Amino acid sequence: MSAKTRRGLLIFICGFGAYSILLSELGPLQALLLGLLVAAAAIYLDGWLRLRFSSKHADIKAPDIPADRQLPR
């Protein structure tokens, strides 16, 4: 699975899931804002885990990470 596909699924599942769960409790605007916050946290966690995995296993490269690109720290 490519990085774009995984991130798109993370945004959809985490963001929309949080929105749909919180919609009846908080209302549409607050649920939307918290859904965006949850999606951003999921994307950050995904990047952090990929960075951690790539530094532990430097000899194993994931197919969707270009070799010349530096990941954010």
C-alpha cells in the first residue's frame, strides 16, 4: 500500500469516524473540528512510526519511501 493511499484511509477512517461518533453529542461544527484534530493526530502518528521503523531497520527500505527524501523529525 502506498503512503498516499494509507494516509488517505487514515484521514477518512479517523476523521469521519470521530465526526460521526461526536455529531450527536456536540453538534456539527464542534464534531467537524474534533474530527480534523483526530485525523491530524493519526497522520502525525503514522509519520512518527514510519520514521522510527526506518531508523531501526536502515538496511530495509519501504518501497514507497524515496531514498533521497528526508522525513520530518
